[in-house]
Amino acid sequence: MAEKKGTMTDRERIEALLKREKPDRVPIWPFAYAGFATVYAGASIAEAYNKPEVALAAQRKTAQDFGWAFVPMLGYAAYGGWELGGEIKWPSGDFAQAPTVARFPVETPDDVMNLKVPDVKTAGIVPLAKQFYDLSSQERLDNEPFNVMSFGANMSFTLAGNISGPDKLCKWILKKPEAAHRLLQLANEHIIKLAEYWKELYGVEGVLPLGGEPTSANQLISPKMFAEFAMPYIKEVNEKFLELGYKHLYAHICGEHNANMEYWAQIPMGDPGIISMAQEVELATAAKYFPNDIILGNIDPAILQTGTTDEVYEATKKNVLDGMKLSQGYVFSPGCEMPPMAPIENVKAMNQAVIDHGWY
């Protein structure tokens, strides 16, 4: 059977969903594929984060070769540890797949109370990100719905945990709540300054604010804690992004958040927002709580790394058929970062399942 040809570009598919229209086919937009892209392009995972020109070229090539929506991104899950005064370690070796915090900016509640938010323009990875987006903002390809993916939305609690270490933040919630609240206030102060800086540099057209929240998942905190220590701060920064004129916010709701969904539903995401769900949350559950937002999801990334091509194909097929039932719009993606060392044949099987079964 001849492969069906689309009538839309990858950019047009995403733009149709943003206008609340149905595309010709389910778009493929893997979450956080920078590490995979640099490995695929023959560079190191570290260069996905510290070599802007290499990272951008690798992401552009990978999206083109595999037929994915291309949204350039330079950021990392441990963001905040370096930016607020600590140190990070670049990934190296066979098992390190992203930067990690080597020294946290604060160790004690007194450190929190004395911490000052540094100049955002020189903080941590921000200058490297600026180099990256200075390049990416110069073009808008036919597979590129956004050409700048700014960091900061939807991630107040995780950023706070990256400043202190998640273990300390969770302990302070119980024993020193005033320190936990102060840390979250500092996280938001940094995020808002960053949002204003990116707007000053790139405006809001073609810019998509992004953030992920693994640290506030129910593996670490209770729904009651989420309601008090996560939701109000995430809501505050998201409202600020929208007040600044950003139209759509991208939230990666990472990990087990089923018991938090009623609180996530109270956080503004734009018109529409873009909601990337971890594999722990069913697509139908996400659609229930985000009826007006585009849902991305959400096969288990581990299948891409360790499964057979048949297992990848079948998991993707099921996800696509479930996702196409969502009335508000659906984009296919793994439920978290595309594994940097995923076998190419597995990635091709994932793509093929969408191409075989994703037509409207």
C-alpha cells in the first residue's frame, strides 16, 4: 500500500490545532529531544546544552530527517541550581543524559533567607540560551511553529527544588514552611525577570514559554502540599506570562500527578495551552481537566530505549488511536524526554505508527 501523503506541513498542523482546527494528521512533536538530536547528529549530549550552534543544527536536522515539528529548545530539568548561584556538571559517560546540580545554592533555611536573585542576563545557562535563540529567531521553517522556546512557565516548585535540592525543600515544607515559601518566592522572582528579558529580546510572536514539574509529582509531595506550595506559585508566574502577551504556554506535567489534576486545572495555560502529560496520566484524564487545551502524550520513554520495534509500534498505535478521540486536539509525544540513546530503529517504528494510524 502506498504511504498516504499529507496536505499540511508540520508547522501548519500545529498552527491548525492552535486555531482549534483539525490537522490532516496527528503531528509528531517529541518532548525534549535535544540530547537525542546531538547524539543522532554525531555530537555529545553535553553539546546539546553548552554548544548553541551545534545544538541548533542537530535539532533542526533531526526534526527534518524524522518528520517532526521543530521547536528549538535549550534548557535542562535541573535549571535553577546553576542560575541561582550553585554549580552544575555537564553530562558525560554512558549513563549521564542531562546536566545535574553539583552544588546547590542553599543548604540551610538561613541561606534561603539571605539569598539574592542574581542578574538574569548573566545567570547560569541564560547567556548560552541567548546565543541559541539569537540564532533560532532568525528563521521560521515550514516545520517550525515556534522559533524560540523560553524557559520558566509552569515550573516554580521544581525550580525551587533545584535551588535547595528536592529533599531539603520537601523537609522544609514540613518543618520550616516559611523557608519553603521564601524559596518559592525567589524562584518566581527569577522566572518573572527571565520572562521579561526574553520578551525584551524576542517579543512574543513565535515564542513559546515552557516548563516542567517533576518535583511536585505525588511521588514526592501530597495533593494538599501541591495545593499550598506549588499551585499558587505556578499560577502567579503563568498569569504574568499571559499578562506580558505570550499567547500559549507549554506545560510538561511530569510524573504521577493524577491526584494533583484538580489543582492543575486552576492554572491558566493560554488560549489554548499545550499540555504534555507523563505516561502516568491517561490521555482521557488529561482531556477531562484540560478541555480547552492541546494534549501531548504520552508513551513511556523507556519503551523507546529498551523495547522491541514491535512493542514501540504497538504502544504508539494505541496512544495515537486514543489521542485522536480527544476533541480539543492531540499531538503525539513520548511522556517525557526522548531518550538520548534510543535505538534509531525504535524511533522509526514510533514514527511509522503515527504515519500509519494518525490520519483524520
